[in-house]
Amino acid sequence: MTDDIVHVAVAVIVNDKNQVLIAKRPDHVHQGGLWEFPGGKIEDGEAINQALIREIKEELDIVVSNPEPLIKIKHRYKDKTVLLDTQLIKKYTGNPVGAEGQAVKWKNISELNKLKFPAANKSIISALQLPDAYMITGKFESKENFKETLKSSLLNGRRIVQLRCKGIQDVAEYLELADMARAVCNEFGAILLLNTTVENFDLSQAGGLNLNSQAVFQYTSRPISKNKLLSVSCHNIEEIEQAELLEADIVLLSPVKETLSHPGVKGMGWETFNSLAENIQCPVYALGGMTVSDGEISKQHGAQGIAAISSLWLYEK
């Protein structure tokens, strides 16, 4: 860690009502007057969890336990660079108060975007609002079979879906399938992203777009509105940098392991995945040979969770 980077332990404390505790920064400090997630600077030689427990006790007069990694963010402001080591806290003892005189309140996770936070907190909010599994659609026999497979998969708890359908070339037919998928996703409270061109996406009412690693270099700025999700498939640092230039909301980083679709192509492994993911400023999903059982290890290596076709798309003939 270089001396010009401020390493901060951040606690995202969530209660049983799916609300998160936020605090208001004093007006006289850096980023004053904005809302933030509580936490503080990690001292030399101090472990992240030690710093988190100490800071939260000082700020909120509660004792937190069982922190889970959520996201790590490096953000450069004009006057400093911060590394936010963000931990999700679901267990604590005591009743939180603004022990240092700061205003604190519980806020629904879905409403956090309405408040003003420091720029570095944007990705924390995204990570909170996104699920830990990103499903990509796979095989289907007919439109009716597609609809039933999608419903079955969503019944299993999936809340973000990428429609990947290379077999349909006709735009009208593709948009008809996308509209069907959107209706089913709406029924289950899921977000639908389309793996297609920007032109096709603009003709749809889907919640987001996924760009593959070739298409991402066709643009020099974000190609869709910021009120839609932009997901980008990446395999290396050049593609990651391009995704960040386009202000991607999600990065799919692959292949972590060898896949059935690309036999003989060795995956990058978890260590390389982690080294790439820790420099990405938005939530990252691990893709390539992933199963549900990889969810926990993916988070330990800097991922939001896993992305997959075969292990999440419950296809049956």
C-alpha cells in the first residue's frame, strides 16, 4: 500500500427489514454534508476487521460481528485516493446512535440512490442492490419451452437475467422473445439484460444491456442511459479499462475455470481473478465453469458472486 492511498474499513450494516444504516458527514470534513456508510481509516498494522469493530464502536456504540466481504473500491478524488474495504454486517449488538454527534438513519436499500453520497460510494450501493448470482440463458426447444425454463429458473431465486440467444438473427423475432422474457422477469421482480447490439436494445424495454468483449471497443462513451444497467464481458486488463471508460455497472470476468463450451482453454484461476477484480470500480461476477457452490469462494476473491449458464439455467427437454 503506497502512502498516498487512504485505506478505509467500511461497514454496510443491514437489519432484518432490509434497511441499511447510513450516517451524515460533518460539514467541515472532506465530502462534508453527504451521506456515507460508517467506518474509518485502518491504522498501520491493524487488520480490517479490527479496524471495523473499533470504528463502529466509536461511531455508533454497537459491536459488529461476522463481517462478510462485499466490495473493494479504489477511488481517486482530486485531493486524495481512497481504498474502501467494504464489509457486509448482518449481526451486531446494541442500538446504533450517532455517538460522535453525527446524524444517522436506517434507509431502504432500494432508496439509497435518492440520497447524495461521495462518488466512491456509488459502487457500494450497486453491490448492495445486485444479487449474488447472474443467470445467462441457455438452450431451449421453443418459445414456450424458453418461457417455462425461465420461470423455473426464477422460482429458484435468480434476480438478474441476461438473454443470450445467438440462434435468432431476425430482429423482430428476437425482440418478441425479449419482450416475453421481460414480462416473466417483471412477474418475479428480476432485471432483464439483453446480449445484443445497442440498436436492438434501444428498440426494447429491457432493464439493461450486456456488451461482449469485442463490441465494447466500438464506443468511446457510455452507449446507454444511466438509468439502465450496463454489463460488460471482460477477459483482460485492456477490456476492463475499456469497460470502465464506458462507466459499466457490472463486469463479467472470465474464464475463471475451463468450460464445457471451450474445452482445453485453461481458466485464469482465482488468484488472477482476484488481482484483476480488485482494480475494478464496479461489482464483478466470476464467469466460466461456475457452479452455485463457487459462490462463497468467488466473494472471498473480490466477486459480487457468480455468473453462469448451465448451473443456473434449469433447462429440461
